[in-house]
Amino acid sequence: MRAATVGCRWVEGRGLRWRKRIGALAKALGVGGVAFLGVRYLLRDPADADTLRAVTAGAFALPGGRSLVLAAAVVVLVTAISTAVTGIRATFLGDLVPERLSPRLRRVARWLGAVGNLTRAVAFGAVAVLGLIAVWRDDPEQVGGLDIALRTLADHTSA
């Protein structure tokens, strides 16, 4: 949030600086939203475990509801792909001030950033795929949050 409010002063060029600030704001809102959902999940009544499925079922019942769920799944999938590209290309390093980092610290930052971005991409991708499957099969029971997505991945990857 700091980069969004103060501005990426180390970035040359006014246009690029504003794009980075907008990106930082979007990232802060996204991470804040995930944190909010995480806290809500931890504080929820165990009887409400299927809230996301209930919301999806309600959306499916609306006119154009499947299209809404499809659009949400596509947005999450595009976010997953973008996050994977960021991790692979290490473009997140542009948010650092390289001259302030030792070579060793730069390597650590690159490695941790790549692993973190790719892990997030896999999690978002799994959630998106579950949403796409729900739309394809017209079955809101196929939708799942991060916990369901990770369990689904674990079931398909375990020997």
C-alpha cells in the first residue's frame, strides 16, 4: 500500500511510475481481500463450510448467473497466468532497488519471489479451474475455495 500512496520514486518516467502505483494498489487490494477472506474463514461457524458453494448456487439461479461465475473464473485464471509469468520472468524484481541489495540478497529475493509467485499461481489456477468445471457441468457443487482446490490438487498428485 505504501508504494501506491507514496509512489515508486526509484522508477524513471512519470508514466511508468503511475502504472507501478496503480499495480501496487491493485495488489494491495487483492492481498487485502484474500487476507479478509482468510480471517473470515478462520472465524466462521463450521456449519457454514459451504458458503462459496451456496453463493455460486445462488448465482447460477440468477439470469446470466453462469456467465457471472464464468467471468469470475476467467479473471482468477488470468490472474494466475499473470502471476506465473511474473514469477518465471522475475519482473517483481523491478519493484526493488537493486543497488541497495547485495548480490547474495538479490539471488535470495529472486528465488523467494519466484517460488512465492508460482505457488500463488498454482493456488489461483486451481480455484479458477474448479470454477470453470462448475460452469461447464452446470454444477455449483464443483466450486471450491482455496482449501478445496488444494485438496483437489493433493488428491491428483499423491501416489
